[in-house]
Amino acid sequence: MEDLERRKLLSALSHGAIFFSSLIVSIGIPIAILYLSNDPIVKENAKESLNFHINLYIYALVFGLLSIVLIGIPFLIGLWIISLIMPIIAIIRVLSEPNIPYRYSFIFRLV
């Protein structure tokens, strides 16, 4: 039973790391969990969280450049809303179904 609770905690922590303010901390937590955990489900959740973070930063950079000509401002607002809602959904899912790794929709899997 302890392994299931540990799986839930580490998976939720990797998805919830985006709520920490620092860029290094929000990416560092999933990287640390990825390399320190032996659980394959936790590793998959950490990889997915890391991919989500990387995608958000790439999209923010592109939309930030587009906001120079005022096109990207609505996209930045939408991206901010997505960056709040999607990790919450992921946390709820990994806590309710700890044996299935969560997969974000519409992201590029770079890791």
C-alpha cells in the first residue's frame, strides 16, 4: 500500500510542479523525480510533465514574439489558462487512477 501512495504523491508532484514560481524549480522537480524514481508509472508521469513544461515555454516564446504585433496577446492569455487547468486535471487523474500514466493532449513529446 505504501508504494501506491508514493506513486500518487510523486506523480501528482511532478504534474503540480508548474505551480512553483521558479523556472528552475518547476522543471527541476520532474527531472529529479524522473532520475530518482524506480517506478515506471512515476517515470512516465514525470516525462509527460516535463514535456508539458517544455511545450508551454516554447509556445510562450512564440506567442510573446507575436505579441509585439498584438496578435499573440489572446494566445498568451489562453496559454496561461491552459497552464492552470491542464495540470489540475492531470493531478486529479493521477490521484484517482494511479496505475495509469496521464497523457496531455496536443503536445509534442520531446523527452
